[in-house]
Amino acid sequence: MATSASRSASGLRQSLGPGILMAGACIGGSHLMSSTTAGARFGFALLGLILLTNLVKYPFLRVGTRFTAVTGLTLLERFQRRNRFYLPLYLLVSLVTGTLTIAAVSFVAGLLLTNVPLLANFNTFGLAIAVLAVSGLILLLGHYRALDRLSKVLVVLLTLLSGVAALTLLMRGSVGDVAATWVGTTPSPWTAANLAFLIPLMGWMPGPVEMCVWPSLWMFSRAQDSKHSASLKEAEFDFNLGYVVTVVTAVFFVILGAYTMYGTGEGMFAGSGVSFAQNLIRLYTEAMGGWAAWVIIPAAFAAMFSTTLTCLDAYPRSISAIQGLLQGSDRGDLASAPQQRRLSVWLVLHLLAALVALLFAFSGGIGVKDFVFGAMTGSFLTAPLFAWMAMDTMNSDLVAVEHRDGPAMQVLTWFGLAFLTGFSLLFLGWWVFGWGA
């Protein structure tokens, strides 16, 4: 029995990776910016919406992990078999959202570096480029192994640091009457005018639904690295662990925003991007003391750097795999040297595209809020499409009956699809036709 338990523990350890990488990709803009701003503007009034969004996206985001564990194939392969439009649609949207997302998260990471005294006077555009360059070198030279090892360190670091900060604030108390926001807050977040904030909040909470493909692809690289193919139990443990981390840290950042900024955080995004980054740290240190800078600055940067690193790997990896599938040359599982070279080419292309997007943002005077929230909004509006693709593939005859969603999960899946579609239509109606204005 001891030997069996040892083998089980060893299998779980060897399988850990894709779920943690997903957590690293999630804990960035959605947590640092949206969750913190939700707490600053509305206290705890939006905590229920944040938890609900995490819940309704769960069945879609876990599809890639579960599908690959039970079939031994990538989710993209089954997209191709299930419907001839799925793969081109995923490719088209990923090319656009990938560029904007990578540029947006590197933008914020660069802004946060201005809080480091030695870098305070550096140009933020240059710092964002530096973040992109370092991330690209790590991936080009270290490949999946470097991504896996570094992301685990970053996720542990940011979870511990944000947890310490949140616990400290809970013990010290809030700057305003935040306890009353459990019942209601003025102004109310539940107005049509606030859709411009609520939709981005949900767009990257915990991450875009297109992310469902990423763990599926990472599982193959993890298996090559560890020489161990994860079982369904092991793969879902890894995914669920990463998902719990993303939910817990989202709550941490809501607490941080509510306890340090409620009643004072309305102007957090006012002014330049540099002022946002500096105001963010200043508000924390004023509430917690000067020592907090040593906690908040590393935690904030770790969140954004881990997101930059994982997104810069995941989008090129997905598109490289799609190219192989559409050409019929390979499965896109990176099992051969030509596939590795193709991934490197797409990685460089994404670096260049993100650089162009950053140039456009800076030359056009686009602020951090507009840039990042625009990317978040786009992710939410495409969420119903990817949610349908994931649900349709997982519950098709391509998957054995015993591995499809059970009755309870199917109810949650259909509710999630209705939730994502309903809010998308509501936002489009408000934006295009002025509903509720």
C-alpha cells in the first residue's frame, strides 16, 4: 500500500504543470487590475459576480485537460474533426486577441517596473519592450522546461505575497466603511453605465475561454519533459489546483482593493499609465505602511510577468499547432524538431506584432485602462463562441460516454453558455443601440 501511495504521489508530482501554467496566465490583468478596481470602487459588492464568473467558466476551461487525458489527442485535433469551421475560427480570433493580449500584459508589466527606484525614470515603452524581450529569450532558449519551472516559482510567489498582504489588511482594518458593501453600495455597480467595467472584469476572470486549448497542448510538452503521461485523475488534480489558486488570489486582490482604496480609488486609472502604477503602490503603502512596497511590488510584477510569459508561449503554440493540422503535416504536439522550429517562428512573429501594437498604443496616447480593458472586452465577446466549441466537442461522439459531462456538469455548462451569451448581447445592445442608457 505504501508503494502504491508513493507511485500515486509521484504521478501527481510529475503531472503538475499545465494547470499551474494556466494559473500563471490568469493571475494578471483580471486580478491585479479588475479585481483590485472592483474592490476599490464597489467594496465587496462584486465579489459574488467574480466567483460566479469563475464558476460558469470552469466547465469550458477544463475541457482541454479532460479531453486530452481521456483521448491522448489535442483539443485542436478534435475541433478539426468535429466541425470544419472550428479550427479556422479559433485561428482567426487567436491571431487578433493574441497580439492585443500579449501587448497589453507586457504594457502593464513595464508600468509596474517604474516602481523600482532604479527604473523609475525609464521610458515605460522601453520597459514593456524589455519585458517582452526577456520573456521571448526565456522561451526561445529554455522552451517548455524553462516556462514550467519559472511559472511555478512566480505563481507560488505571487500567491504567498498577495495572501500576506490581504491577511495584514484584514487584521489592520479598512480605510472606509467597506463592511456595508456586502449589502449594497452607492453608486451601485448594477447599472447599464457600468457594463463598460463589468464586461472586461468578466472577460479575463479568471481568463479568456479560448484558454481551454492551452492546457491540452502543454500536457504533451509536460509528458515529454517528465517522461510521464498524466492519467485523468492526475490531469484534473493539476487543473483544479491551478483553478483554485486563481480563484483564491482573485479574492485576495478584491480584499486589497476594498481595504486600501474603497472610497478613494475612483481615480486610480486617471492620468498616465505611470501614475496608475505609482498610485496603485502608493495606496497600498499608505494603508499598510512603507514595508508593504516590498510585498506589493514583487507580487504585482510577478502576476503580470507570469501572464506575459505564459501568453507569449500559449498563443504561438496554439497557432503553430493549427498550422500543422491545417497543412496535414503533423498533430501540432511539438513531438518533432520541425514543429519546435515552427513554434519559434510564431513566437518571434508574436513578439513583433505585440511590439507594433505597443507602438500604436504609445503613439496614439492610448491609456493603460483603454488598452487593457479593450483586450478584456474582446475576450468576453468571443467567449460564447469558444464555450460552444468546447462544450460541443467534449460531449460529442468523439468522446466515450463515460468521459463526457455528467448531468450536473451539463446543467452548469448550459447555464454558463446562457450567462456568457446573455451578457455579450446586453453589452452589444448597450454599446450599439444605447440600451439602458
